[in-house]
Amino acid sequence: VKAAKAQAVKADGKPTLICCKTVIGMGSPHKAGTHDVHGAALGAAEVQATRDALGWTAAPFEIPNDIAVAWNAVTRGVAAEHAWNERFAAYRTAHPVEAAEFQRRMAGDLPDSFAEQLPALLETIAANETAFATRKSSQNALDAIAPLLPEFFGGSADLTGSNLTNFKGCVRAKRDVWGNHFSYGVREFGMAAIMNGIALHGGYIPYGGTFLTFSDYSRNAIRMAALMKIRVIHVFTHDSIGLGEDGPTHQSVEHIPSLRIIPGLDVWRPADGLETAVAWACAVERRDGPSALCLSRQNLPRLSNISQVEKIRKGGYILSDMPGAQAAILSTGSELEIAMKAQAELATQGIATRVVSMPCSNVFDRQSEAYQEMVLPLSLPTVAIEAAHPDFWRKYVGRTGVVIGMPTFGESAPAPQLYKHFGITAERVVSAVQVLAHRAAYRHAEPLPDTVVASIN
């Protein structure tokens, strides 16, 4: 082991993996190498037998002095820190610009140019009326902001061409090539764990992509990133039945709701280019935890505008309002277009509604109660629509609201057919709002019809 460690610290600039063969419970005469020592205490008799086998005579919780001295790293650490500080001081004198950049990146601060140029970049993105899939909008955002962030380090689990996590000018990192984009191979957990390590080291902002349905493979590492409060960005594309013919194995249903309930993880599901760019900005600016961007395969129209940037940053906002709104339609991502179509149809029927976009419920939930009430008043009947499992949205619509979602797995068919088959449609939203408007108008005058249900799955 000592020889391996000596080899590992040689200045070749590359990491070293030291594999050690171990025996669980080594030293225990009767339980070493068995599952019995894995999840339970040895017991008094086996503890004594182990002490006898090892020749261990120290009292419980007593550390012999020779071992304490050998393991105490304070003195060595002080000397090592002093040597490092002297070395860096000399480097800073010789290379002041590079030293300042190193300190900025290791501190996790963004370049001043990022905040200075971001508004203009967002304005350019907002002005583009082209309908893009949000995975493409994500790549467009990367093309815009990556030149401002030399610490960006991207990658994908063998799906770069589908996730679109590469950006103009990125350099693929190889065995002998320093780069800023890495091919992780077909191993989502390995990618997510490596990104955690990069973030913990400091100096880089790692992000990596895969299909949303494969986020299950990454889940433990995502959870650890949230627990450790480190800046890691996950790009999850093909986020719903909208991916079409690949079928239910690749169509996410439960993934977005399950990711949203991981404490400390911000899950963004933007609806257009501007919301996607703002999601990237917020993920990059956030220093106290990871973020996930859930993105569509299908093209989506431009819905938001540049005046709404600060509202988008709040995670949820009023996208479109009408005087005297009788109900709210709450949505995210690719279904926001459906919400807007439903609002237009309801308007022809004399029913005024408010459309609320909630690209990140985690961020919205951190806003003040006053802001949340302003956007989604408790008194306003609410219909939520998202092509994912419906249960998550019940906390916003309440017991009397309606959720239109996907309580089952998908099917293999073109996306438009799937949306119609599963009832993720403007017509269904219209029907739900009509029910809520009827209830609100007549709840004190006549009983609710037996055919009306409070929740639509």
C-alpha cells in the first residue's frame, strides 16, 4: 500500500486508483468474511475473542500513544500548508493574472463578465421566435454562456448527439488531451459520481447529460450531491411521452416528481428558449446545491418574453392573465403550450383564466408566502397539467382542484397521438376548468353533479 501511495503522488498530473483486497470483519475469529459482521455488532464474547486474536490490550475507546502520534496529522499539516502558501505566494508574484483566476475559480465565484453580459444574451435568446426542442434551446444557451465560463466542464453518458450537451468550441477531453467536454460512456452513475468529485475538488462547474428515464441510474449520486450541497448540473432530455416511438421504457412518467422531492435539488422543466436559458443561469449561479434540467425532444413555441426574466427566476410566475380570472391553469415544459391553447378556447366561452408557468417548483416554494399567494391564490380554482405522474401537483390544486397527468406508463406511437390517447390535451383542460367554474359559481346554490370528480388523472 505504501508503495502504491508513493507511486500515486508522483507529479504526472493523472489520478491513480489503488485497489485493496479486504476481508470484512478481519480479526474476528468466528465472523470475519461473513455477512454477520456487516450489519450487526460483534457481541461481547466475539469482541473479547477478537481482542485476544489481535493481541489488543488497550481499554475501550483508549488510543495507545504510539498510534495516536503516528496518526496525528496536525504537525505535518501545518508544515504542508505553510509550504503551499509560500509556493502560491511566489506564483502570484510571477503570474498575478493566472493566480487571481485560480483563486476565483477555487472560491466558486463566477467571472464578473457573466453577470455583465447575461442580460444581453437573454435578450437575444428571447427575441428568437423559432420553435426549438428545449434540449436544443439548452445547447443554444450553452453556446451563449460557455465562452463566459472557462470553468465549465460538460459531458454525456454516450448520448451527446441526443442530449446536445456539447457547445461551440468545446474540446473533448482524452487520455492525453486537456479539454472541457468528457465522454463518460454508458454509465450514468459513474458520470454523476465523477461530477460530484469534480465539484468537490473545486475550480470547475460540472454538468452531464442522459435521458431522463436513465436518471434512476444516477439517483444515489444526485442525492449525495444534494446532501453535500455542491454545484452539479444534470441535463435530462427526452422528458416525457413526447419522445414518441421509443415507448414506455424510455418515456418518463414518475421521474420528474421523484426528483423534485429530493431535498436540496432544484428541478427545472422549462417551456421555451428563454425559460431554458434562465434555468441554466440559475443553475450556474447556485452555489449551495445541484440542479437538474428536464428537457423536451419535441419542438416547443416561444411563450415567455424578456420582461418576465426576473419572474422566471422565482420558479413560478403568471405567464398570461385575464381580468376576473375564474380559474388558474398551472403547467410546465411542453404542456404549457396546451395550457395557453385552453385559455384561448375558454375565453371564447366567456371564461377568464390565468396561466401559471412553474418551471421550477423547488424555487417557487422558497418564495415568500405573499408571492406564492399572488401567483396562485388559494381562492382561485386550479387545474394542473403535466405529462408526468399527477400526484405531485395536488399540493398546489388542493382537494378541490384538478390534475391532468400520466398515472400509467406510456405507449409506442408518435407524440401527437400519445398526447391525444392519454388525454393530455387542451380539450381536457377546458372541460376541467368548466367543472371548476361551475362549482365556484353554484357551490352555495345547488349540489355538485354526481358525474363531476375532483381529480382527473
